Amino acid sequence: MNKVKPTNKQVAAINGIIEGKSAGVAMREAGYSRVTALNPKQNLVGTSGAKAYLQKLDKLSLCKYKLHLADKLADTTLNGLEATKLFGKDAIVHPDWSARAIFVKMLNEIVGVTKPPEVLVNNRQFNFFKVGEVERSKFNNKLKEFLRKQAL
């Protein structure tokens, strides 16, 4: 039997997702190209290496926490909604509103109420080579002048 092993990129991307990053961000940080990261379902989650790694994590979670990985992640996230911290010399327990806000944002993205930031970004690229010589020269001169003023 030929056992499938995940690649380093697959492991890094899945770990990033588990940490709470969106799939696209986790894939890009793991070294995937921007284009490949646009379709994580096909290019990461659907791969045999990623499936093997998730099965391994699921077994480890079941042994350690007596919960499947998905259930452990859900439990941890829901517990985050009740995060607290200690204040003062008497260590009085207060709600940790900043931590709770992070978990609320993450849950909103998971259930689809909001979209992760990279989905909302409209990337535009300026093609400098289609600009005429005169316009390019004007732009370069203005940029040089701007940079000169900033250096003062």
C-alpha cells in the first residue's frame, strides 16, 4: 500500500487555516501562488495529501481531547466567545472583549455572514507599458519630485 504524505506547503496551509486564517491567506503564506490560492477547495482541501494530513490531525485530536478535529475546533471557537482575563491585584475576572471580538469575527466569516478581507480587496495592476512616452516621462518627473521633497 502506497501511503500518501502531505507536502510541506499543504501542512503549512492547513495549519494556517486551523489558526484562524482564511484559506487563501493561509495558502499564500505557505508558498502557494496567488492564482492557486484562489481555489482552495480544489488546490488544497481536495488533494490527497491534505486529506491525509487532516485524517492524521483528526486521529490525534480524538486521542488527546476525545473529540474529532472539527468538534474540537468548534468547541475552542465557541469557548473563545466567553474569553476572560484577570484585572488588578485581586485578579478579578472580567470579560476579554478584544479576544471575544476576534472569535466573533472568525465565526462570522466561517458561517458566511461576512467575507474575509482578501475577498473584498479589488486588486488592480497598472500596466505602465501601454502609457505613451510623454505621459510616462511626466509621471517619472512628478515621482522624482515627490521623492525629493520627502527626503528633505
